[in-house]
Amino acid sequence: MASSKRKSSDSKTTPQERVVYREFGNTDNSAAVERSIAELPPAQQNVRVQASRKGRKGKTVTVISGFQLKPETLEVLLKQLKTQCGAGGTIKDNNIEIQGDLTQKIVQILTQLGYKAKISGG
């Protein structure tokens, strides 16, 4: 018995590009997967500001939540807050975290920018 090896009809495709099964046409649906975020004007957003130490080894962080902004706009706002507060910060889960207990200062800055900001927590 002679054994025969099966050859691919197109030897130029890489294993990552090879399609095993496709039920319906084109599989490029990246536009449909992306979420559209409705960006509200600052006057219509209720923003909460609170100081938190939970899970941060005793370090205090000011967490600002409740934004309904696109990621690009949120990054611009983060940079503005960091420069005015003179502290570091980051964006996590659509919340802004600024290092240190700066709740009063951040509420003041956000109200000047037109946001409805309130201090939450105790």
C-alpha cells in the first residue's frame, strides 16, 4: 500500500489565515462589535468623586466615576486634572483615578468645567 500525503491547494496561506469553517460570507465584523458610547455634554453628566484606599495597600486615591464620554475625551480630561492637581493618575473601567485625597479640589475643577460633581462616600 502506498501512502499518499494531502497537500494544501494554496501553499501561500499561513496557519493563522487558514479558514476551517465559515457559515456566512465575510467574518470581518469589527465595526459591529465596537460599542458606541453616547457622549453627553458636561451639564448632563452626574459625576461622583470619592476618596478610596481599598485594595491599594493603604494609599489614598481619588476615584471619579459616572462619566459618559469617549475614551479619547476621557484621556484629555485626565491630563487636565493631573496637571491642575499636580498628581499622577490613570483611567480604569471608565473611571478616573488621581493619586492622593484631592476630592475638594477635583469637585471644584469639575464644576468649573461644567460637570455636576458631588462628593460621595464618607
